[in-house]
Amino acid sequence: MTLPHDSSPEDWPLKAYKNLSFLNSDPARSIRVLCEMTEPDLRFAEQKVKDTIVLFGSARTKTIEVAEKELTAVQATIKDPENLTAQEKQSLHQAECAVKSAPYYNAAVQLSESLTRWSMSLPKEHQRRFLICSGGGPGIMEAANLGARNAGGKSVGLGISLPFEQGVNEYIPEELKFEFHYFFVRKYWFVLLAKALVAFPGGFGTMDELFETLTLVQTKKIVEVPPIVLFGSEFWNEVCDFGALVKWGTISPEDVDLFKIVDTVEVAHDYIVDCLTKRFLS
């Protein structure tokens, strides 16, 4: 190629697809969205990931050991238990809640591990099916990826860039680590590949993912309805009064059959395995 007189590649105008100022601008948002739709699709195809079991829940859930240690530390700082300051009350409340919810971390680890072992025990043609998938972060998400690793299997982590949650947990293999900017694209990948979903106790993010999935199922936007498990009846029956929604006529009585509330790893495991076996392996 003959360059123009006194011209070099360094002098040429910057190509649009190399212009980071443009790519990070508001007008290029659709391009960034398309990247988050396309790149994971290619990577999932390379890794032969077609079916997942999604576990999600609070990013704040800790192991029992960590939660109890933090509660002890908070209690040690309280000088007058009868006259707590506002800050002491808040710190103590958070620490006590962490201890109360800690068993769900262990349950998520155990359920992920048992489902991964089941998936890995399937005939050879099915061994890449039903990988555990989490949101990639700490808490219940970390527990899900840890359980899969404990069983010697791979798992997916669909991370999201948040001010208070940077990066993904250490239990996800490099080839299946993802980091999204757009919540709606991340949720697209959650639901598209999910053949089963398990919701552990959580906050706004957990409710968002759960109710969006239920809405898609209810409105028949999802053709193959995945088994949806709500783990922890004490939490779900207190936080979500589905009976009240039926009473007020905002959902149909049969809508409460779209999910199953369970309290043990064994029941959750057996229900999911039975549903997936009947639908995909029979």
C-alpha cells in the first residue's frame, strides 16, 4: 500500500470503532448494548453452555462463621446495652440479621454442589448441561459458584458493575466470568438459558429478578416454563403475601402454582432434578 506524501498511519483519522470517547457516549449506547448481547453469546457457544440452573439471592448473606464473628465484634463495642446509640442499634441489627440469614449461604453451597454432581453424573452427551449460574458477586451468588467448584464442576457468573460490588467472586472459571453494565441485558442472559431458578432470601435485586421471571412466565413469554423454587418459607411467606395478591384479584389463583416454596436442600434438589429429567432427559 502506498501512503500519501508525508503521511503515516499515525496521522490518519481515528476509526469509529476505535474511538473510546464515541463508544462511551450516549449516542453509542445501542452499540454497547449490542456488545453485551453478542459477546456472551459467542462465549457460551464456545463453552457449549446451553442450559443453566440459576441460583440467586442476597449479596449480603455471609457464612455462619463470618456472621457470628462480626456479631461478637459488634457486641464487644457496645458500652451500655441498655442505652444504645442509633449507630449501635443499626450495627447490632445488621449483625443479628446476618447471623439469622447465614444458614442460607450454607444451603446454597450444598444445593449447588448436589445439583452439579447430578449434572456431572449424566450420560456423556448431557455432561455440559445444567451448569450452575449466579450473579457472580458475593453472598448467595458466591455460595452458588463455590458449591459448583466443590463438586469439581464449572459454573457461570453473570457479574454487574456496581459502586459497592466490584468484580466477581473467585469461584468462577475465567472462561465463564462475565461483567455487565446493563441490568436488563444481564437478566436476559439469566432467563434465556435457565432451565430452573432458585431464589434465596434477598432484597430489591432478588425481587426484581424473581418477579420479572414470574411475569414472563405468567404472560407466556417463556414457552418452556422452568421450575421456580423459593428457598426459605419463613422469609418468603413473611415478605411476599401471594395470598393477598389472589385476594385482591391482581393475580389468578393458579399463578401461585408457578413456583414452589421449600425449606431443605433435599426437597429443592429432588424437585428440580425430577422436573428437568421429565422434560429434557426422558
